Amino acid sequence: MLLLVGNACAQHRSNRADNTPGSFDYYLLTLSWAPQFCATKESAGPSSECDPNRHYGFVVHGLWPQNDDGSYPQHCVSAPPVASVTVQQMLSIMPSRGLIQHEWETHGSCTGLSAQDYFTTIQKAFSPLQVPPEYRTLTRPTTANPGQIEQLFAQANHAPQAAFRIECHGSDFAGLEVCLTKQLEYRDCGARLRECRASQVTLRPIP
């Protein structure tokens, strides 16, 4: 999952922001599409996200503090290692110990929350999210317009379509971003957040 961390951070705008913990406007819940990650990652050893017995589709990449002006804080305070019990609780939706620690150091440290509260917030943000039936058990490659995918998520979650953003690498579907208030309610992402520019994206099937 660490390769995806690098790719996502490289694509994410590097605007400066106030690094005072808790000083941000909204959350960005970032989900990766495991079949895409597993098909394109370098041969750097096995990844629990790619375990053929788990059949992962969407997995949590992180919960990122964001600002309406397009800036975002990172590495706000010193972040001690995440407790092993917390890591264990998160592995079912964030199947990478390295990613869990990385997200706490890079993004969680800017929320003003403790590590336990940060990961509890991730669980609360992710658990209610309804994945449209079309993408729960995808058995063959599927091509769709990014706007159509966003609309299906909006309908499934009774949320505004503008609360969802498709992440793509060229024409490959890489994941989904969900914009949430600090109270974890759906909200418009706004014009400052990047968008997938492909007219069609292909989703790899869930193995």
C-alpha cells in the first residue's frame, strides 16, 4: 500500500496550510480500489491488501484534513507509534500496518485527535458508506463515466453528487474520495479539489 501512498501524495496539491492541529475545514475520506493497486504495484513483497482469499474492493486509504482554499496540513506534531491494539482493529478496512502508521503521522497528527480517536473517526466515516450494488462484487472489467459512478454513490448514500470524487490514473479507476464535514456529514468537495479528467474509466474486477 505504500506505493499508493506515494502516488496519492504526489498528485495531491502541495499548498501550504496552517499546521495547527484541528485547524482545517473538512475531511477527505480516501478509498483505494484494491484490484487496481494490486495489479500495478511493484514486486516489493506480498501485500495483505492483495491477499487472494480476502477479495478486497474498496479499502480505506486515509482520512485527510482539508481546507476550502485547496490547502491541507501535514505532519503537524510528533506522532508516536500507533498502539498495536488500534492497528489490529483497523486491519479489516485498512489492510496495511505501514499505511496505518503513515496516515497517523502525516494526516492524523493534524486533526487534534488522539490516535485512538482518529482511527475511531475513520471507522465512523467509512462504516455508513454504501457501495452501489454494481461495484460490490465486480467479476469482470467494467467501463463507466466518472460522473456516473459519482452519481450512483450519491444515490446510494442520499448525498449530493458533489460530495464524491473519482481518483484515476489515466483511464484506470484507482479509488474514490468522499468529502465530509467535521461532524462526518456529506458536503460538497468544492472546485479546489482535483477531479479525474478521463471521460471513461475502467474498473478492474475483484479477484
